[in-house]
Amino acid sequence: MKNFHALTAGILLATTMSHAAPKFSEHDQQVDALLAQMTLDEKIGQMVQVDCAALKDKSDVQKYFLGSVLSGGNSDPDTGNTAPDWLNFVTQFQNQARQTRLKIPLIYGIDAVHGHNNIDGATIFPHHVGLGATHDPKLIERAERVTAEEVAGTGIRWAFAPCIAVPQDEHWGRTYEGYSDNTALVTKLGAAAVIGFQGKKLSAEPTSVLACAKHFIGDGGTTNGIDQGNTICDEATLRKLFLPPYVAAIKAGVGSIMVSYSSWNGVKMHGNKYLLTDVLKKELGFNGFLVSDWAAIDQISPDYKYDVEQSINAGLDMIMIPNGAGKSNNYIEFIDDLKALVAEGKVPQARVDDAVRRILRIKFALGLFESTATDPQLTAAIGSPEHRAVARECVRESLVLLKNEKNILPLAKNIKHLAVVGVAADDLGMQCGGWTIDWQGGRGNVTHGGTTLLAAIKQTVSPDTQVTFSPDASDLKNADAVIAVVGELPYAEMKGDRSDLNLSAEDAALIAKAKASGAPVVTILRPAADFEFRTGRQRCVRRRVAAGHRRFGPDGRFVRRSQIHRQIAAQLAGQRGQIRRAAIPVWLWAEIILSAAEVFFVGGKFFYQMIARCSGGRHIGLPGGMLNAS
Ligand code: BGC
Ligand code: BGC
């Protein structure tokens, strides 16, 4: 009965929504005319997306009529990693496509998930959890506009973003890729991001970049937050928690959706015809195309040909193919299998035609048939001060002040001696987190143009202020205040799954050492692993701060949880006006908790924003915009 009601509600919703969903049908005459000329090989080629590193040779684009190429997190140009390298690289694939019989342009895809993050010197934005903390759809739209311009500047017109997961368990390694645990907030911000990437409408404008809402559906609901795991719930719950962001993204015109690795009640999403075709395409009226995740169909069963059959019949339109494990160049295997399946009648020709029609519609909508040229000014503007200013604004708006005991903040600009401690204070790679240059991110100077927290502090204090830095807090003598920076190392996807969410022993020791100096301590916590948000934002703040205090209580005193709850609750209550804005990504905490990312000293004072709400989950690294503080 419950499910019945949910279904009824879903259908009602869909009736309203499908009217709003763009049909991408403006070019259908051309699409149909083209389709009528295409051989089965040419059609199947359109449905294949190969990782550039898995291509045997670039000419395979031409040979197999490939519809798309992507760069996975570790797949870079062979010549280098600058924007011109990327533009040149992508153009070579495009040129191959334009030499095919029907000259159907290629669409190149990339994970521009917090800025155009694979490219050296591009503007790095906070991860989604940081953007979620801003609660500001207009700002997110602007951020993704900048990202779209940078993506377009490398000849790419497709970003695998936004991730509109609604993470329910912060043990999940991808928590930071979601805006929030709150469905309504994700719904609003995801739609804004789509408009940021694509514009009001997906179009032939050179900077209209195809967005990709991902990962459909329930990626953030898996048991124990296990990446690619199983989401167990009834349909009403699935719809309530995870569907609204897709409804809104479709309404905003999203042209592509990526399917989730995860399962729903034990059934792999990549084989779930009901959700992919009946719900997403028919009920919600999604007229764009569905792309698989990286080698994800391989997980349906041990039989690859069966996986191809299941996934295409379930409604997948394009399959993302790296070198599968132990399968070199398995795009060729995919092509052979799909061809055989059509011949055997196991995959209807009509299904193939539908998939190709959807892909071609998007290519026409993007104007790729007319031009795939890139304006050199877009390339030159990658990482520009104007773009970085937007990233910095995102950081500012995302700050979270958890507590400010004894009103130690703001610190005076002319404070005499500031001791900065913690390796994370001077590590760009840690600030940026995963999905930065490499899939897993990295330590140290991973990219150009960024500013570490330490550098930003030095640039901001008065000329009379002495700033000393000791990674291990060994130099605290005569400090008037200590800024301790702690947090996780970079990671991405399943590598970030954690069973233990406590601070590391090293970080705990660092804070204890800072406190032992007797100077006021400002702790900046990148809360990748120290954050509980399942029960809502205020409780989350209370619980975590309480937990923190129990471990690292001021002056070694044990502070009762209920006491902290009261304090924080009062603080939150008193900050209502600002509560709407900031939220999660940077936690400054201890004697004082201030978000460090808006680095500092505006108008002679440390600038900070009181918090707020815990919108999101954990955040790896200080919001990337910190990088851009100049
Ligand atoms: C991730 C996707 C990503 C894709 C391509 C997958 O492992 O789940 O989010 O878009 O790889 O890099
Ligand atoms: C790729 C990523 C991908 C991941 C999935 C990595 O090698 O670079 O893009 O998401 O594999 O396992």
C-alpha cells in the first residue's frame, strides 16, 4: 500500500515534470535523416565511449566510428598537462571523428567536478560539500559557468558533473562529492549547477557544456556507506530521498545522466530497466542520454556479453569503457558483442536506434556538427584572476565557525607572533583533495597558481607580525596565537571509505601540543573524517564538537557532551541570520573554531563567518578556492 501511494505520487509528479523536461527535439529532422544513413557499425560506434588511455590508437576513433572519448582521473595527454596540451590532444580525437564517412563529431567527456580539475593551472573550486555549505544556488551557477568556460577552453564540451548524490553515511569515501545530506538542498543546488554548465538551455554557444547528473540512483544510500555498495530501502524511500534532485536536473535541462555503480535492493543499477527506462526516461520524461560509469556494466555478471545485453536493454545509451580488468581494449569486445546481440534479436534494433537518436540530439543541440573549434581566448582565460575570484568567493561563503570561546576571534591583524602548525597548512595537494590533477589527488604542489594556507596567512598579516611555521608544532615559543591545521590526506571514491572517523593520532597529538603552549588555539579542521551528519545539521555540529571535546577538551578537562550541546545549540540559535549560508567544509575548532579558508584579516581583522548548518558531509582538503587566494 505504501509503495502504491509512492507510485501514485511519482506518476502525478511526473505528469507535471515531463511537460517541463526539454525534448532536445529541435534538430530531429536532421537526426532522423542522419540515422537513416547509418550502418549498424556506425550506430554502435556512437554508443561507445572509450577512455583515451585505453585506446589502442587514436585512429580507432575513425575505425570504429566512436561516438565519445573520455579522460578518466589518471588519463592525460601524452605531451603534458597544460591547457594547450589538452586542447591539442582533444582536437586530435575530434579530427579522427571528422574523417569518418558521416563526419559525426565526437563528444569528449571529463570529470570537471571541482573546476576543470585535471588541468594544470585551472581554477580549483571547493568540492561539492563545500559548495553545498554556501546554500547559494546563484553562486554555484556562477562557479559552474566558470568551470564550463575552462572546460570549453580545452575543446571539451561535456563535464561529468554535478554529482547529485545525497550522502546518508559519512563513512562513504565519496561524501565530499555530494552537496548535502539534505535532499531539498541537493535538489536546488544540482539544478543550479546544470544551468551553470549548460546555460539556460543546452546550445551551440561555445561555452555551453553538457552536464551529467550522477550517479543515478541511490549512490549515497549504500549500507554502511560502502562505495559501489547496496542501497536497501523501499521504493517510497528511494524516491523521497534520492529522486528529487534528478527531477529538478531534468527540468533544468540536463542532457546526460550517469548511472550508479551501486545496487538497489541487490540489483545493479546498470541492469535496472524499471528505474532507468520506466522511471527516468518515461515517467520523468528524460530525453537526453544515459551513460554508464567506468567499466560498471562489467559488474552485472561474470559474462560480458550478458552485461552488454542487460545494460543496453535496461536503457543505457552510451557505455564508458576503459581497459576492463584483464581485458585489453575491450571496446572491441563490446562492439562485437552488441553487434551479435542485435543479430540474435536479443537487443532490439529499435533500442539501438533510440540510444543513437538520443546521443545525436545532444550533439546537434551543442552545435558540434557546425563547429568544434575552440576560441583561443577561452584557453587563455583558464585559471585567470577573474575565475579565481569566483572560487575564492565560494570558499568564503562556505566557511563554518563551530565555536569561538572567550571571543578569541577575530584575531587582530597586528598580532605579534602567530604560530602556524600542521603539515596541512602548507600543502596545496591536501587543500585540493581528491580529483585534482590525478584521480586520487596528491601531496604538495600538485598544480600551479594556488596559494597554501600558510602563504595566505603570511600575505595577510600586518608587516609587523611574525609568522612561524612548524609542521610538527615544535616551534610555539612566544606565540600569541596558534593556528593548527589538521585533516585527511587526499583520496577519491572507494579509497576514501572509512570505518573510523576519528582524527588521526598525529592530528590529535598536534592539537594537544598546541594547547599545551598556553596560547589561544585556532584549529582548522578539514572534516573529511570527523563529521556526522546523518541526523541533521545542528545535531551534527553538536555531536562532533562534543566528540572532539571529549577527546581534546580544553585544558585537558573532560567536557560533558550535554554541556557542549547546550553551548552549541545556543550559538546556533543566536546566529540564525547567518545560519543559512555557511556550513561544512572547513571546521575550525578547539578553543576557537573558525573556518580558515577565507583567509584572513579583512579590515584589520580575521574575517570569518559564523556558522551554520552542516549541509554536507566531509570535505577533503580546504576548499580548493583557498588555492586561489592571491
Ligand atoms: C566515477 C565517476 C566518474 C568516472 C570517470 C568513475 O569511477 O564513479 O564519477 O565520472 O569514473 O572518471
Ligand atoms: C580512473 C578514474 C576512475 C577510476 C575508477 C581510475 O583509474 O582514472 O577516472 O574513476 O579508475 O576505478
